[in-house]
Amino acid sequence: MFSRRDVRQTTSRLALTMLDGCLILAAFALAHWLRYDVRLGRDIYDPASYRQLSAFYPMMLVFMLTLSTTLHWRGFYRLPRSASAFDSFSIIVTSTTIALALTVMWLFINRADLWSRLIMVFVWFCVIVALTIGRIGLRMLRRWAWRRGVGLEQVVVVGNRGLAKQVMEELQYTLDHGHHLLGYVEGPPDDRDDVAAPGEQFRWLGALSQFEQIMRQRHVDQVIIALPFWAHTSLPEVVRICRKFNVEFRVAPDLYELSFDRVSIQRLSTIPLLRLKKNVIRGWNYVFKRTTDLLLIGLTAPIWATIWGIAALMIKLSAPQAPVVFRQPRIGKHGKPFMVYKLRTMVPNAEALKKTLMAQNEAEGALFKIKDDPRVTKIGRVLRKLSIDELPQLYNVLRGEMSLVGPRPQVPDEVAQYQEWHYRRLEVTPGLTGLWQASGRSNTTFDDMVRLDIYYTEHWSLWLDVRIMIMTIPAVLFGRGAY
């Protein structure tokens, strides 16, 4: 039996495959025009070397079918709604490269005349650009529709304690993932919490004993099971009901609350054992990351030095007697203190005024943030909005006290409020930008910030650093969450 969700997904994937096929053929035609008509790259001296587009039809068909198959094989059409544009782009680049290589092999096996090798480069580039633009346009269209309540997946959460509450808050306040929270089903008696009563922040659908009846009466696309570990005896029954109604289900592991962000699975006979992964930014990985930091700072020196100089001049002109650079103690790797450098954006006695403003703190946990902080100057507000005040920290990077990407360093007073598991973010060198800044900056709660930092330390790669730096650009340009 196929559910409406299965039919909708199959129809959507078929439509996207056909759309991508048209984009691939159009990109191939564009590559032919650039090479043979515009003569981009190298002149065609012999008119006899010119080939009509029709001569490439067999190759275009083989390439389109190969690329479509590769995209399906790489899971391009099964990406979750929450997948980022970078996830799509990486699959597009690798799939196009593989498909083009296989097509060239097919040409050589069939001893076909390739005519112009340069056109293959144009095809590779044009197809990647066409598919990427197509996905960006589709992503924008979907988000536009989701914000208007069109095409949303109806989600039910099983559970009502801390973890379930976090899931429901994410579903209710994040529309960009295309989900609509129908409500929650409370767990067994030992899983009752303060959100269990109807009519509160989230809609109460009933008790766990009524789950099958709820599924029968409502149109549900997805169930998220967020039960605490002591209530997992109810898990088999919930899964059985989901499978009975052919509804997709996901399990939010209670390990999330313990900040275990990455595990490897080993076996002891038939028993699965979870092994926690450690910080991967060590040894040669650290050397490689450090070398990359120094190279990027050197290559971009003319840009950031100019911006730094202009900003420093503006600060000096606005307050000639006050210092331009602000020094502040921060806690670095392994809890080692160091002095961080920033362009001054506040009044000179800002630190002394902080104690009088503690009651106005808008951040959670060991963070101090005020959206309309009275200590910030007019010029400082602009510099903070664009994160230009952070540029002097490049000096900290050169000294090895910081990295371009990593957990943001905090002041000693904030670190003193850490819970035990928070200290894991101090296992790596702090950075100018991190996952939490790219994801939401000041809008992110402290515990979520720490989880993102732990995720970064356990999943680090050069590609992840590149993604974070690229994701930070729109967050800076649009001032998202910065204050």
C-alpha cells in the first residue's frame, strides 16, 4: 500500500529528474555555442573543424542518462528538506565529473571522434552552473511556498520532556525545513512533564495509548520519536504503528542531551557497541589547518588591511582621546587565557558598566548579550553589524592563539559558569567564526552553540571550514543575529 506521501515523493522526484534532464541538455547546447560560435578559449582556424550541435546528439543523450543515473545513485533526489545548498552542490560537482568521465570512456571505446576536447570543459562547467542555479531557484520557490503554508509535511512528536520540547520548538519556529507541527503525543506515565497539559505552548493530541487512533484520524507525514532513554520500552509499539500506516518515522536519540555528537559502531559478537569519537583537529590535521590559516591571511592581506585601516581612522576621528584597539582576556585552547584584540566599538568604561547591566542580559547560559546595548557607540554599531570589529583578531591567528574557524573564545566570567560538558568546546583552538555564527549567530542559545562547537571538533575537515566561511558571509552582510 502506497501512502499519499509516497505518491507525492515519487511524482516530485520524477518531475525533478525530467527538469534536470532538460537543464543538462540546455547546458550542453550552451557549451557548444560558447566553443563553436563564440569560439571561447581557442580559435577554430579550420572551418572544416566546425561541428553542428546535431553531431553531438548521441553524446548528449549518453551524458544526460549517465548523469541522471549518477545523481540518483548519489541520493540527489532523496536529500532531506533540511539539506543545505552545499549538500546539493557537492553532489552536483562529483556526479557531473563522474558522468563526464564515463561518457569520455564511452567515446573512446566506440572510437568516436571527440573533435574538440575543450568543449568537455565547457560542458562540465555549464552543467554544474545550470543544475546549481536550478536547485537554488527550486529552494527559493519551496521556501516561499512553505512560508505561506503550502506543501508542508505534517509532523507528530512522540514524547514531551526536554528533548521532545527542543524538537517541537525547532519545528514550530523554523519554517525553512517545510514541516508543520500538528502536536505531540505524551509518553508513558514516567515521561510526563510540564508541557503535557492541553492548551499550552504545543498542541496536545493525546496519550501514547491513543497513538494508533490518532494516526488513523489524522493525516500524518512524519513521526519524530523523542522519548528519554528510560521510556524506550515503548519504542517498538510506536514503530509498529508507524509502519502499519506507512508513515516515515525518525528517532531523536537521547544521546543528544549528553552531547555525544558522533559515534562509531563496533560489534561484540551480535551486540552493537557505540564508541565516542574524539577531537580530530590534532597531529597532521592541526598542521594542515594552521598552514591554511596563514596562507589565507597572507593572500587576503590587501583587502582586510584596507578595511581595518579605514575603520580605525573612523574610530579615531570620532573619539581622538580613546584607544582604537580594545584588549580583553579570553579563554583559549585547554583553558589557557590570552589577550584578544578588537576594534573599539564601546565607550571606554564599558567593562565597568557591564555589572550594572547584568539584569538586562538577553542571552541564555554563560553568555552576555543585549540587543540595544547602551555601551555601543554609533560607529561601533555599524562595525559590529558587519563584524569588522573582529579584524584585529587576525593578529591572534598569526600568533597561533586563534584560528580562522573554530569555537568563539569567551571571557573568564562566562567560562566560570560552564557545566562540565561545556568544557569540551575548549579542546580546540578558538576561531574568528564558527558553526554557531554561520547558523544563527547571537540568535543561537548557549547550549546549542556548545553542541555546534562539539560537532565541529569531531567532524572537522577542510571542506567544513570552507562551508562555514562561506555561510558566514551572508550572516555578516545581512547582519543576521549580530548585535
